Amino acid sequence: MTGISTDDVFSPSLGTKLLQKRGIKYFLLINPNLFSCARINQTAREIFELCNGTNSLEDISKILSNKYGIDLERLRKDVVQTTELLYSYGLLVRPNDPNPIPQDMFRVGNLEEVWINVTNKCNLHCLTCFKNAGTKYPRELTVEEIESLVKEISSNFHHLTVIISGGEPTLREDLIHILKVIKDNMLKVHLITNGTLLTRSMISEWKSIGVDFVQVSLDGSKPEVNDVIRGEGIFQQVVNNVKLLKEFDLRFSLYPTICKLNLEDVPNMIKLFSEITGRSRFSAAFFAPVGRGSINEGDLAVSSDDYIELFKRIIKDKRLSPMMRNLEGFESQIDRVPPNLTRKLNCGLGTATISIDADGSVYPCHWLHLPQYKAGNIRERRFSELYFKSEVLQRLRGIRVDKLENCAECEIRYLCGGGCRALALIKNGSLEARFPYCDFFKFYFDHALWGVWDL
Ligand SMILES: C[S@@+](CC[C@H](N)C(=O)[O-])C[C@H]1O[C@@H](n2cnc3c(N)ncnc32)[C@H](O)[C@@H]1O
Ligand code: SF4
Ligand code: SF4
């Protein structure tokens, strides 16, 4: 027992409420202020309801023991265990305890991923491409510049992943050197590629230097879907090439961007991609109408309702729904309701995530490569100075879900974090505007919290 005695009296913390849903056999205790949440059974519900600020745990044990004719000793144990758990989640408090403070529960100030676009050059011309990639910039970062950037990042930040993207990174002849520098500096590296140029010797080198993860873009389960977006013959090329990743036992995923042209194909993608990769987890990107994606937005944009309809179809399919529990970005939240829950104040732009373009410009995220959000250039100022001192990044860090007009009262605000702020800007005009997929997030989290995919 962690400091809890049977003489102690508990009551719900400020804002905690009990929810019930028809057809579901357990209950949800939720405190939106914290965000804390627990799924509980009927017994735990009774214990919670008897924690009314008057009954001690001993009183509660006796009440329930009399009511159900269960041995008092056994009940006492159950009552203490349940109370301890709910107390540790901040859902119950003792009279003299301060109410748990939400801010204490958030991870703030950690840089988790730095995107480095190593080139803007690309051999494909995808309809969606948010980078509008194709042509190399006149003065892209040299391997020496990337090396000193990586060293600086490694000496100032820890437990961070470098995401190598572009353009198409495999077009850089010195890519292996870049990857090696990252690994030599003890950072994780995650590579995003269109998968068309993979060779046996390339993959063998990646394996030997310890590349942590390879994300291969594929936008359909068949050529008729993928090749409309990515180009003629690309589907077959990628499917053939990823066999090498499998052969060398590199961790990899096939990763689509969901847009109108492949929305209907998502269930097929889930099946095929898990067969090819052997992974039970399906990840996908929301289509962002940025770059070439904005030029083609009319043909590509997907609404919140489209996503909801898609999810309803997937949930109905028992073979597919377990993978939905692992949809990227949500997995940590729903794998286990507390204590594993990640609480968020925002999507992490400019704090957890930074994106560096191939010319050295630093931005708060890969979808916000816009002049007004440029923090500076690593050719002019050290990366860590930009990260900590840039006026733009500091301003963005002030964006918090509990201060956004649309989100301040939302029950799942600290779970959702207010959605992607770049998409709010692009679709609705400001970084503080409504997240365009808000309805879908509400639908998704509702299902996740009620454990619909656990049944
Ligand atoms: C710009 S690409 C660069 C790396 C590489 N060339 C590739 O295609 O994988 C990085 C990722 O963004 C995805 N992507 C492209 N256009 C997008 C868009 N409009 N919205 C969201 N993701 C997009 C790609 O599918 C890929 O997974
Ligand atoms: S999405 Fe990737 S492969 Fe497609 S054009 Fe953009 S950079 Fe090239
Ligand atoms: S985006 Fe929607 S679901 Fe997320 S916190 Fe805001 S209101 Fe809630």
C-alpha cells in the first residue's frame, strides 16, 4: 500500500465524472481537466460512488460486505486496491490533498523529432506532394553542414529521432555518409523514401550502420490506385524493392497518404501492407493540401465525414479493426488507458517537432514551411540557438489546447491536443482555428476510450 490507510476518506477530484453507454458493460471515469480516464467495472463503480468525502475505506468495505455477503477481509483488499489506482490517476483525492495540477502531467519542452530534408530533388511527381518536390535547390546543405548540424543536435538534445526526408533522399549520393553520422552520434534515424531506387547494396549498408526504421510511401493496394497518384509502374517497383528490406530484416512500414483517390482502398491497403511488412500496425497520413497537394486539392481533399465513414466500415470488419487501434498518432493513447496515456497541450509544433529544409531553413513542422514561420537558417545561427531563442517558435509554443476557442471546453482536449495546427491554418485560416478533422477525432477517441476495439 502506498500511504493509503483504511481510515482514509476519499472523494472525486474536481471535474471527475462517471459515464455510462448503452450496450457497454463497463463505465468510464473521466476528468477532462487533467486528462485522466479509467474504464471500470460495476464493483469499482460502487466503490467510486461510495467515495463521497464521508465514508472511510473501512466503511465502504463494510457496506459492500453486508450488501453482497462477501468476506470483509477480501473486500477490504479490493476497496484499497481500487482506490489506490483511481487515486494514482488523480480521479479520487483525500480531503487535504491539493487537486492534481494538469500542467504537472504534461511533457513539455522536449524536442522529439527533427526532420532533415536532404534534398528537394525527386524522381517522381506525386499529385499530393506537399513539398512540391522535383528540382534540386540551388544551394542544398552539404554533407559537412549536415554533419555539424547532427553533432550539434546530439550534444544538446537526447532521445531524439532524426527523420530523413525530401524530396527523395535516396537521390543523394552521400546519403550513407549522412545516415552514418547520425548513428555515430547516437541518434535514432528514420528514413522516408518513395522506395523506387532501393538496391541490394544500399539496403545492406543501411542494415550494417543500424538505420532504425524505413518508411516507404505507397498510396494504394494496386497499380490502378497507387499509380494514379505516384506514377505509372511505381506500385510494382515498390512492392518488388521492399522485398530487400524484408530480406535484410530492416524494420519498415508501407505508408499511404489518405486522399480522395485512395480512400475506398484503405481496407485493402491494411490487408496487403500487413502481409508484406509482417506488421500488425497500420499507419497513414492525413492528406494536407500543401504544395502540389494544394494545386490538386479539389481532386484529393477528404472531409471529416469521409474519415468517419471509412472508420465505421473498418470497425465492422473484425479482421481489420485490431489494426485500427494502432493507427499512427493514436496508438500510445489507446493501447492502454492510463497510466500509459500521453497528455498533450498541443500537437508539438516547434517544440516536439522541428523541420529543416534542404537549404538549411528551420520551420516548426514539415507542413509549415512558410516564410512567416521560418525560425532562421542553420547557416546563419546555430540550431540550438534557433530552437530556444527564435521569436517565432516561442510564439507558437504559446498555442495550447485549453486556450483554443473551439477546444477549451472539450472533454478530450488533453488527449487530442487540439489536432494539427498546420491543418487548422491551411484549411481554416489561422493556427488557432478549428482543426478540420475535429469531428473525426471526437468519433475516433470516443471509440478508443470506450474500448470498442477491445470487444
Ligand atoms: C514529401 S515525402 C518525401 C519522402 C519521399 N520522397 C516519399 O515520397 O516518401 C514525405 C511523406 O509525405 C507524404 N506526403 C506527400 N504529400 C502529402 C500530403 N499532401 N499530405 C500528407 N502527406 C503527404 C509522402 O507520401 C511521404 O510519406
Ligand atoms: S511525395 Fe515524395 S516521391 Fe512523391 S513527389 Fe514528393 S518527394 Fe517525390
Ligand atoms: S480538435 Fe476537436 S476533439 Fe480535439 S480538443 Fe479540439 S474540440 Fe476536442
